[in-house]
Amino acid sequence: MSDKEKADLHIAKHDSHLKSIVKAFSWRVIATLTTMLAAYIVTGKLDVALKIGPIDFVAKLALYYGHERIWECIPFA
């Protein structure tokens, strides 16, 4: 395998920034709904669950995206 083929293969193995954002967003929808359900079960208050949801969504979306991008910089198997 030539050096160019190896480089192309290496690039193909990495997610783009857009794909990382879409993955983070789709996962956050599922995870936020789970957090809101847990908040409702614990508190019995829908308004509390609905207040926690958006905070959870934004904070963890940003953290997940950062986590994904950091891992893209780490040479790992």
C-alpha cells in the first residue's frame, strides 16, 4: 500500500465535524428525554423535569462534541 493510500485510509477513518455534531445532537435528544423522565419520576413534577431538560441538553451536547473532537486527535488503534 502506498503512502497516499495509507493517508487516504487514515482520513476516511475519522468523523467530520458535521458528523460529530449530528451524532451528539441525536444522542442528546435520547439522553435528555431519559433525564427528564428520571427527574419527573423522582420529583413527581413535570415543570421541574421540563426545566432540567434544556439545561441538560445544551451542557452535555457541548461536552460530548468536545469529547469527540479530542478523541479524534488521539492516535488509538
